[in-house]
Amino acid sequence: MIPAPTVNLILETARVEDIVGDYLTLKRRGASFVACCPFHNEKTPSFYVTPSKGIFKCFGCGKAGSAVGFVMEMEHCSYSEALKLIAKRYNIEVKEKEETAEELAARQRTESLMIVSEFACRFFMDRLKSGEGRDIGYNYFKSRSLEDETIERFSLGWAPSGKTELVDAAIKAGYKLEYLLEAGLAVRREDGSVVDKFRERVMFPIHSVSGRVVAFSGRTLHSDNPAKYVNSPETPIYVKSRNLLGIYFAKAEMARQNDCILVEGNVDMVMMHQLGITNVVASCGTSLTVEQIRLIRRHSPENVTIMYDGDSAGIHAALRGIGLILREGMNVKVVLLPPGEDPDSFARSHSRDQVLEFIRTNSEDFISFKTRLLSEEAGKDPLKRANLINDIADTIADIPDPVKRTVYVEDCANRFGIDSRLLFTRISRTRRELQEEQRKERIREARWQENGLPLPPDTPVSARVEKNPADNFPVDNKILAPAEKDLLEFILTHGRDALEFESDSAFYTVEPITVFEFIRGTLDEDGTSFANTVYRRVYEAYRQLYDASVEQEAIIRTLLNSSDRLIADVTAQLSTKRYQLTVKNFEKALTTTSSWLAVYVPRTLTRYGERRLQDRIDRLRASLPTLDSGAQMEALKELKRMQSIKTEIKKQYGKNL
């Protein structure tokens, strides 16, 4: 447990723009920063970071919170662990009571898996320094011209040949076998025995964006082993399609260069970094995925350079990647190396400046790349030539930006000497087909979810984005929830603001009164409290801080950083939205915030009263079949009275409710 003074120091030190900026490329916009949201797929930034309030907010998917909440979302970790990560970032020492290895492993599963993965990383690094690790693994790295500093920086290691060396060392250190199995570091055989997954391989750790070890890629040094690379299986902390080898080391330079160089191999990536070209990532032994492209875009929002081998496999991988990158609204160029070369060998035989110059002079856009690649095969054959043009047109159709599409259409038309209108016709048809397929896919996904079924395993991650949490909090009473949410939003945004009533107003008061005092007084006078637990908890937490004379900004900051994450989430949602003053409202002499509040706070309370009345009417109607004749008569009289009151309220306020 982290002591309270340390927690307060972490929260006071943390700057939300620093924390979010470690994960995303932020661009200043006025007093805020913007970026494409990391929690859902978007091409136009709707993710805002506001330093003055210490919050982030996505106006697309609704995610919002403080620096702590952001780290929890990105790292899928607990509140306590998020505090530790932030403390580490600011070099704040966190002293906790000493934990045994068993207590450490008993913490939440995700953290336990990361801890055991980091133990394995240290184990592999240690084994590289002596015995067979030094004789075989270290010598292999040196034969590939990797320097000691590079080996250390990327935490490269050696998995020994013994069947259970890692398992034995981990258990001896106090780590549970179940976590070794779940992290993919060990496997259980049919006979029940457990052995190490990685044996007699050089090891490449796979890091998360924040630098934590989440998986491994192991390369055999035996030429007769068909499994050249063995990678960690998917686990709760590692999904292959969403990770990129080297992203932690490349993200800062990717942002500076506004470009990401994508290579295929582990050693390719490491060697390019050693050469001094550090905006390079590799695709973790998988074909390039949409999720990986979106991960790149968070740090390099515009450009990707594909630098694959010049052989057939590399060419086909580049062709496949082009369409995926274009669909995400990014620019893509392709650099094919000379025959027989890969980024590793090319980097070893050339200087940094030579490699950069080669990339600069040999980068091709996709039209040039496909034209050069396929023209020789097409020759003068009219049919093959037509197929080539159609293939390029279909690739242009992947581009979401209509201006870019038009530019590429003109370029293609000029290259092949054809009427651009023919290309536009083809592209329009292709885009309609694509949009129709996407529409059908959305319908299928909606039907799955409506029936309470989990989405199919192959559903894209973008389709799994949660609904806006502000509209998706668990509520006990749906009738009262909207009005209670509105009242709570007034409290969280204007709780200590004063109300200015006209002297002849029905709500006139001699003494100044704040928004919270007015709402609380009305609720107390009626002897009521919020019916929905989620809103009542936030209300009570706010009330305690208000009564302790804590300032409004400090109250919000405390609630945002609450260890009760439901309170933090609700606060994040409702404290970052404000009612908009329309021209019509302004014409009604709402010239100040106070006078505006003096109209809308009472009106919202009236609507809340009307909703409570409707709730009682519904409950009374539902009870009628269970009552005897005498009780039914009394209930009907009460119903008539309440209906009359409701009608009067509607008549007085009409559409203003």
C-alpha cells in the first residue's frame, strides 16, 4: 500500500500533458492539446488534453479522466500500479511495506504476468553472460555486429537448452507456476509435466509502449530447425496484432520525424537503431495488421515507409501493407532493398548517412511501386495492362481523403494515358462496395451485441470500442437517471458558482447561494436523494469535500484521482462537458454565467421533480393489480391527483422542461 503523503505527492507532481505525451503525439490547440484518440479509431483528432484542468477527454468515444486514469487505461493496470508508473516517470520514490514473492504474485493477474515476464527478461539477460549463453548466444549477436550497448539497451538474452531452467529459477524465486504458464513462458505437456517454452534460442523481449516487457520472440541458431522464430502466445498482456517490436524505443523519434520506418525482422529493427536510425519498428513476426498501423499513427500520424526485403516474400508483404496503411488515412512509401539484402545486412555494410540517402532516393509512392513492379509482367498485353490499371485504381479507392484520391487519379491517368473519368467511375464503384460491406458488418456486430453475445473473435478491435461511458453507467432508475445526471453535471462544473436571481423571482434569496447549496437545499427540503447509486456516490463524495471548504478545482481533482474508479469515471465525464449558450438563450438576457445558472438550475430541479412524479405514477400503476378493491380506489385517486400536478407542471413549463 502506498502511503497517503506519497500518493498526494504523485498526484500533485503529475502533469496530464506529460503523461499522455509519453504515449501520444500531442499538438497544441489554444490552451489545450489534441491528438487522435488511442481508445478508438479516428482520423480527425477529437482527443483533448487540458493542462489547466488536469484532464483528458475524447469527444468521439467519451473516454475521459486524469493522468492516473489514462495510465490505467493504456497499461490495463490497477490504480496503485498506475501511481507507481507515474512516480517512476517523475523519479518519486515509493516506499511500501516489503512484500514476499508470493504476495507480489497474488496481486492482480495483469500485474503478475508483467512481473513474471520482467523476471524472465532478467533471467535471459543473465544467461547470455556466461556458459552456453556467452559461447553461443552472445557470439551470435557479435557475429551480427551488435554492440554491447545495443544488447543491453534492448535487453537481449539467451534461453538455455535445459528443459526447465526458467521454470525452476522462477519457482525458486517465489513466482507461481500458474503465471509462468499464463504468460506463455512455460507449457504443460500431455503427461502433465511443465517445461520452458523457449529453449536454446536468442531472445528478443517485446516491450509495451511504456517500456514494460509483455512478451518474447526467440530465434533458433540451428539451421535445421524449421521454427526459426518462436513467439509468445497471446496473453492478457500481449495481443500480437496490437504490438510492434521496438515501439517503446522508436516512438519519440517517430513523432519528431513524422515518419515510421517499418521492417520485418527483429535484428533488422535492432541494427537500424544501432546505426542511429531510431524511428524503426518491426511487426512482431506477424503480417501487418490494422491495429499495428493505428499504433503507429498515434506516434507518427501521417507517414509510413515500408522497408522490406527485395525478395518475393518482401514484395508481397509490402503490397498487402499498402492498402491497410492507406485506409487509415496515412501516406505510404515503399523502399525495396537490392536483391540479397535485408535492412540488417544493408545497415551493417553502410553508414547512417548512406542508408538515409538510399531511403530518400529510392522511396516510391504506391503507384510508382506497383507500376514498376507489374509493368514488366503486363508487357504489351492489353488485358494484363487493364488489370494493372484496375489494381491501382482499387488501391486509390482505399484512400479516405477525396483530395488525395483526386491527385492520385490524375497521376495514374497521366502515367497510363487514359481518361481520368474512367478511373473515377471504377473508384466510386469500389468505394460503394466497400462501404456496403462495412455497413453489413456493423449490422452483424449490432445483432450479436443486441442478443447479448460476445463479438466474434475476428471482429476488428475498432468495433469493440465501448459506448460513451457517460451514457453507459449502470443505473438503478432509468426514469430519474437523465435528470440526476444533469444536476450532478451542474454541481461538478458550477458547484461553487453563485446564483443571481431577480428580486421578484420566485427563487429570490437575501443571502447569496451557490449552485450546490441550492440543489442540496431543494433535495433536503423534499426529503429525497439521488435514486441511482452511481450518481449518489459522486454526490456524497462531493458533499463531504464541499463541507470541508475544499475549493471547486481541488474537489474535482480529488474526485478525478479517487481510488474509487467509478467516482473518477463519472467525474471525468460530467466535469468536462458544459451546457452551450445558444443565441436564443442569450437574447433572453442571459448575460452572465450566474444569471444563466439561475434559470437552468431551477429548471433542471423542476424537471427532476416531474421525473420523480412520473416514477411514482409508474410504480403506483404497476402495483394496482396486487391491491384489493378498497386500496385500488385510493390508489386511483392518488394517481388522478399526481396526473393533475404533472399536467400543471407541463402547462407551466412546456418545452422548457
